[in-house]
Amino acid sequence: MYPFTYRRPATLADAQRLFGDAENASFLSGGHTLLPALKMRLAMPSDLIDLAAIPELHGIRFEDGALSIGATTRHAEVAASPVVGERIPALAGLAGSIGDRHVRHRGTIGGSVANNDPAADYPAGVLGLGATIVTSRRQMTADDFFVSLYETALEPGEIVTRIVFPVPAIASYAKFRSAASRYSVAGVFVARTGSTVRVAVTGAGAQGVFRPAELEAALTVDFRPEAIKGCAIDPATLLSDQNASAEYRANLILVLARRAMEKLGTIQSFK
Amino acid sequence: MVTVSMVVNGTKVDKEVEDSLLLAYFLRETLGLTGTHVGCDTTQCGCCVVHLNGISVKSCTVLATQADGASVTTIEGLAHGAELHPVQRAFRECHGLQCGFCTPGMIMAATELIDTHPGPLTEEIVREEMEGNLCRCTGYHNIVKAILVAAEEMRLPGRAAAGD
């Protein structure tokens, strides 16, 4: 790692002030993406501003009919939360499927969402459920927030504070993991709220997490696994890498969407 | 440089360290606790697992400064003198190790799993929850067996409270 100065502010205001005062600061949450990146010298921040000691960024509450999860809440906490498990079991299951046990003890929802790794699980849940991202400056819909690979609508110095999830009638997530990295080669999140069906795909899109319009349209008309037959995903919009070609992913997305629909309300992790 | 204070295996330590020092290297090089191994240094193999406030973490991916004010338990903190922790004993009795490099991380992961898992452990649960620990020798069979044997023993009433 290149040398940096570590800071641990106790308030959001101090975190923002430290960011403004620093030459080239990064915010640190669980550190399970950022620290490996620093070790590989992929980034050289002058200051690392740890958000872990800011109380308002942490914790899970159910308020005004929605599930509000603080940015520094760890994957293991979301996975084990009775509040999440009761309202959106697919989201608890998704959190419990990330990485491995020790990674889930450190990684956070805010860190995952702000990093927007194209193979991360949370972006699929956040976009699929139509969540709202609350920051130190404003609120954004998930559709506006996720921009491209590792790119979000966050401005320099802007901090994700909470993610607010509307509670769906039913939701489900199915993913196929790389056996080596444990990241999703593709993951499909399906959620129905009233008559609206949202589908979000992670791990596969050339521009990161996305909503396949054709699948959403088909499932809105007929919310059954059979409705996916005849749908197609254009490989030109997908990633090709050492894990899978774009054509393979195009088929895998349909398979995972069908599996998610066959076991609604669950989470399935294949490898 | 920054001063960090933590309780490691029950002993309070205060040290001045580089801001970028990782917890694994703080334990190994600053404190000389070389039982915590660094295998991959990329958050995958689990050889560096220690308990941070009773929760298992990969210490190669935690800064020493992030552990400031915390309680840390390493493999050196499990045994009571010559009396091994039940998980250490079970690993020996069940041949849960060959070269031994992954063993400290395996045992720290297993003790935390046994201590915190609600309800009894099954082979399936152990295999899933131990996914973050890689062993290149054993094929895992005897590791899983050792964890189940130790979990059973630790569930028995009146066991000596070992480790944390």
C-alpha cells in the first residue's frame, strides 16, 4: 500500500469536513473492496476516512412502511436481521450469500452500493426492489444512482447514509457464482410490488447492473416461470471475461430468472 | 504514525504504528504473534482469521487502526496453558490438519462458528460457513469432522470455558 493518513470521525459533518480538507481522500466502510485495491496499488488516497464510528450510518429500522438500512450495516447483520427476514427475506438471503462468513462480518451495504462492482450482489437487490439511496446531500432512485462499471451518481465527498427499500409482495434472487472468486457470474433479482414487476441483473451487464426490459414486460403480463420462454437477452449488452462469454451469460440470465421465479421468496446460490 | 490500543488475548497493548499497517502484520510483526498466518493476502484463504470483538475476520483485510479500542483473540489465546481448546484437541484427534498452515485460521473460524451459531451444527452448515477457509492438503473431510466433534463436546454442560 502507498502511505495514507487514517481518520475516524464520529460525525457525518466531520467526515465531510475531513474529505474537503484532504488532498485526495477516500471514504472507508467495511474495507473489503477498498483495502484489497490499496494493496494492489490501484488507488493512492492521501487520506482514508473511516465511516465506522458514525452512529447514524448504522442499523436497520422499519419506518413508514419501508425498510431502512444504514450504510455501514454489515452483510452478516442484514442476513441475520429478523426485521429484514420478515419483510424482505430475499434481501436477507442475498446478504447472506455474499462472499464468505468472514467477509460478511466486515463488508457493508453502503460500501457495496457505492463501489458498484459489476459482479456485486447488492446492486441487483437495490435496483430490483426499486430502493432509494439516501446520501449526505440528497435522495436518488436506484435507477438514477447506478451509472456504469464502478460508477455511480455520487459526487466527490458525497456519502451514502441509508438505503430505503419498499417492501414488495414477493421477491427472489438466483445467482451463479464463480467458484474461485465467489462473485456472481450472473445474478437475477425479481420483485413484484402490486402489479409492477422489476427484474435486475448483476454480474453480466457490460455497463453494470441493469433491468432487462423484455423480461420485466413478460413477467408483468404473466408472473410465472413459463413467461420467460421466448424472451432473449442481447449478448452485445453483456460482459465477456474469463468466467463466461457474453453468449453464455445471455442464456444464464434466462436460466436464473426462471429459477428465481420457480422458487419465489427464496434465494438460490449455484456454483 | 498513529497510536492504537487494543486488548489482545486478554492483555492490553498500546503501540505506535503506520496508518496503513494491516492487523495481520500488527499481530505477527509488532506483537510477535506469528500463529496468525498470511496465506494469500487477498481476503480469500482465511489463514489470517482472528476474532475481533468475538467475530471472525480476515486480519489481512482489516487495518490495525480499525481495530483500535477492540478486543482481539488469536490462536495463541485459545489454550489454557498446556490444556488445548476443545477445537484444537479435536483437530489433533481427528487428523484435521496435514501441513498445518491453514490450521490457525481454520480453528479461529471454527471456534467463532461454534460460539455464535444458533442451534446445532450439521455437516452442511459447517461446510458452508467454513467456505472462507482454504486447505490445500486435507480435502476438508477431517476438518469438518473435527469441528462437529468439538461442537458436540462444547455443547455438553459443565465444559471448561476456554478461549473467548
